[in-house]
Amino acid sequence: MTEDKKQEIYKEFYDNVNMTPSELEDWLDTDKSKSVGQDSGDGESIGHKSGHKIIDIKRTKKADLTDSNYEHMKKVNAYVARHKAQKPDGDIQESNWRYSLKNWGYDPLK
């Protein structure tokens, strides 16, 4: 992966992920967070697992990010873009749509 591509992924990731690591940590501890998403096969949703990786990435210095981190950031960017495009009509405050996005570090109400 080129440095230019990494920079593009990094910028998009930080534009998309608008929750701080502590906000995301607190969110992931809630029942609402655990109630949404596709099961990864072990009882925890894919998005919930992603949230933990996002916390680690955001707590890592840019110079110390690995190619694996960038691949996950790319996955987060794609998920957020796809999911934002599926915004439901009506109040999203207590919606599964919002809860799923929050698991991926993006709160649409921020």
C-alpha cells in the first residue's frame, strides 16, 4: 500500500469515526450496542468487534499503524459510507441503524 493511499484512508477514517475512544468504549458496553449487527459466529457481532479494533487504532500513533490497521480502516470507511446511504425515514435516535453505525465509531447525531 502506497503512502498516498494510506494518507487517503487515514483522512477518510478520521472524517468518518466521530466518536472518541472513550465514547466508543462506553457505547460498546451497552446492551443496545450488543443488540445489533450480524453475528460473527461467536456470539459477538462483526460491528461490535470492529468497534474494539477502532479503539485500538485511534489509540495508536499514526507512525505505528500497521498495514492490517489500514485494511481495517478501509473496511470501516466502506461500511460507514454504505450504511449512511441506507438512512431510514423518521426518528433515528433509538434506531438499530444508528446503533450499528455507532458500533463502527460513527454517531449520525453528532
